[in-house]
Amino acid sequence: MTIEEALEAQWLSVARHIFPLDWAFHPQIAAGLYRLQKNESPSNVLEAIENIPFDEWMSLVQYAINKHPLEVGNFLWFVAQDHPDDGWRFNAIQELITSGLIKLFDVNQILQHENDPEILDMLQEYGYS
């Protein structure tokens, strides 16, 4: 085990705490949390958690909003702008809005290139148009 893997593994207990229902994805959650805490690039965080299910993703994001708001805000902003899956973009934008972190960013950047009607409707619903 490398030093990086050992440091990442220390986050397993947090992963178990924030999502106790299914342990299958705890290593990916731990890796994502570790990378967020280290303030790694959002693409590195995404690489760690790309394949986790929605409920696990939500648990990670909720925990990170409380413990690492700036880092998770940057991650969510990256996903909101650059993820190819409109479901990921929708969820990232929704979390940015409900957490209030969206105020840190220029929403016009999303509005200029977003074409998913559900995302545009949500933004308009919250007063961004």
C-alpha cells in the first residue's frame, strides 16, 4: 500500500459514517473525500467518485458542504459546467443552489452553454435566467 492509499483509507470510517447502508462504494467515497480535503483538482475528485450511485453521491456532497464548503463548491461548479451527463450537471447545480454556494460563481457561464431544458427550467425557477 502506498502512502497515498493509506491516507485515503483513513477516510473509510467517514465514508461508513455518512453512508452506512452499503459498504460497496466506501472506498470510492473515501477517495473522493480525501481528494476534496486535499483540495485536489475537481477532475481528480470526479475520477474517484464517477461510478458511485446517486444516494452515495448525495451523502458525500452533503457531508462535504458542511465540512469542506469551498472545495465541494469548486467541485460542484466543475461538474455543473463540464460533466457530459445532464443528470450529474442537474444534481450539481441543484446542490449549489440549495446550499447557497452558487453565489460564489457566475451563473451566466452555465446559461451560455447549457441546453438541457430541465436544468434551464430549474435555474429559471430560482431566478437565474
